[in-house]
Amino acid sequence: MRAILVLLILILSLAQTASAATIQATGISLIQDGDLESARTRAVQRATEQASMLAMAQVAVTQSVRDGILEIDNLRVSTQTSIGEVRVLSETRSGDQLEVLIEAEITPVQGCADDNSATAYRKSIALTHWTLKRPADANWGRLQSLSTDLPGYLLTELEPSAHLKLVDARQLRLTDYQEINAAAAQLRAKDGAQLNAQYILSAQIESLAMARQASDTPNVLIDLIEKTGLKSRDEDRIFALRVDLIEAQTGDLLQRYRINTSGAWTAPMQSAQATSFSRFSAEPYGQAVLAEIRELAHKISESLACEPLKAEVITAAGSSIWIDKGTDAGINVGDRLSVARRLQLYDAQMQPTTSVEPTDLTLVIERTEFNRAQGRLSMPSDLAGIQPGDIVIGY
């Protein structure tokens, strides 16, 4: 099949108000074997995709033209807008070329346009072990189990998020790379490779200290004096947490959350047994902490709802591509995914950095399995320079 020549003219008017804006785009397609209908569909489809991309909208999955209206099954607009009707205003035939002019209405909306659980892709996020910056803090009430109990509670709070696929990696203790630089990103990406997740959520509990605590070591003498009633007990306890949301494929730090709260700790300070999570949850201190964790779950779910799905190319042979996401991520036969190259570059200090370079290639899914899928690339992979390790993106 001969390549389709598309000439795109974009007229974009995005007013800074809540009123609808209009995009017009012209597409030209070759008429092959006298098939005018297919040429019209291709011209409208390509023009709309390109116009939408330039307008910071991403058209994804299947599309069709009916009665001059382009129907879009799954649409995401990164500027929190949605595309309404796409109309074919005119078409002109010149020899074996067909030119169509389309017009699309864009209206601001709240949130992303595809946060419906029936259409949104599920992005995988792995929650790892939460390290203790000052392990001695946990000796008060023996709270060492919070390193796994709190991420477990966060997993439970994230379960209703239909756009997330949760990976319980609490047994994995990742090295804490606090720095925001290329070297730290490379190390985070190396750790992320073993999780097969799109995102990693790692955290460090920075403080579990009692408010009156002057050192990192529990003072047994003070505890005994308080028990005798000679000194009133100061029950206020501090909780400080740093949470990093990391893109696993590049190691980039996408978001850093901080929690700082406090509450009364009435349970015994010195105990032969660890404080159970149910007892922790009943404490005023525990209730304050869990309220913050619930709010954190809401923020994480909201921030990832409109993010695209990213999958990795695992094999490439001719036009056939296998990727490492399947029905578990919501991928279906017929879905059209964008393709990007993963590049390794070097900064001024000759430190390696990973970046993703978009292309105009598409992958149409032909076969799906639970955790992988196979699709047909719009150009043979050897000619397109697509290889294992590259990225496909579903909006």
C-alpha cells in the first residue's frame, strides 16, 4: 500500500474562558484503487489525530466516520478539555487526491475525559517497603511493623482506583535515592526494572519521635518516672513521611509528597510485644496518621488518572511487535498506541540519562494475553528503528 500523504493546516483558537474553542484542520489523502470512502476515512482520521496532538489533545483507540461525524471511542485531553463533534465541512477531489476540511469543538471539562473505568487503561504502580530514617524512633511502642503496615494500608485505599493496577512489593527494600539528578534517576530505573511496573511509590518514615524526645534512644528512666505519677506523661507523638512517585522506566522523580502530623500516643512505651496495627489504628496518633494516608491515596489516584499507559517493547520482528502489557492493563484488540524510542544520552558531566523520543508511528493491537500483547507497527521495525526496550503509549 502506498504511503498516505497528509497535509495539515491547523487553525487553533483556545480562549482562556470556559466557552468552547474551535479547531479546523485540512487533510489530503491519496485515493487508492478508486476507493473514495477509505480515502475519506484516512484523510479525516489522520487530520484529526494530528490536529488533536497539536492542540494538546490525544486521540486514541478506534475511530470511525458516520454521516460526516468522526466518532471517538476513547479520548484524553491533557489540558482538561474534551472534544465534542468533529464535522467534515467540505471535501474536494483533484485527480487521485481527496482533500477534506474538518472542524472540532473543544470544551473545558473537570478531570480527564477517559477517567471512566470502562475505557481507562490501568497503570501499574508498585508500593515498596518504607524505610525508617531513625530506627530507634520505632522502639517507643515497638512500631517497626509500620514499614509494611502503612504501605499495606495505602494499597487498600488505592484499590477503588479503576485506572491503577496495584503491585504489592512491600518485601522489596529499595535504596533511598533522595537526590534529584541524572545519576539518581539511573539508579532508580535500575531498581525499577525488577518490578515490571510503570510507577514506583517508595517512602521513608523520617520521624516517629515523641514530641519531648531529646535523643534517638528511648529513656527508660523517664518512662519509669512517668509510670510512678511523679511526672505527667507527654503523649504527643510526631509522624513525618516523605513519599516519592517514580516513573520506573526512566527513574525520573515525578512527585514528592510530604506528610507531617502528630497525635496522642497512649499505649505503653515499653512493651515485650510489638504494637498491633489494630491497636495503632485505635490510638489518636494512629488515627491522625491514617487520615493523612487516606488523603495521600486520593492525591496519588487523582494525579495518575489522566496519565497515559506506557508499555515496553519486548520483541520486534518486521512489523510485528510484542509489548509487556495486556488485558491486565485494559488493552484490547483494535487499540491504537503511539510509539516512542528510548534514548540514552549524556549530560554535561557525562552522566547517562534516559529520555523518550516521540515518533509518528502507531501500533495496532491484534492479539492480547493477560500480561502481554502483540500488534502491527505502521512501518517495519527495522526501517523505523524500533527495538526491544522502546516504549508504546496509550492515551
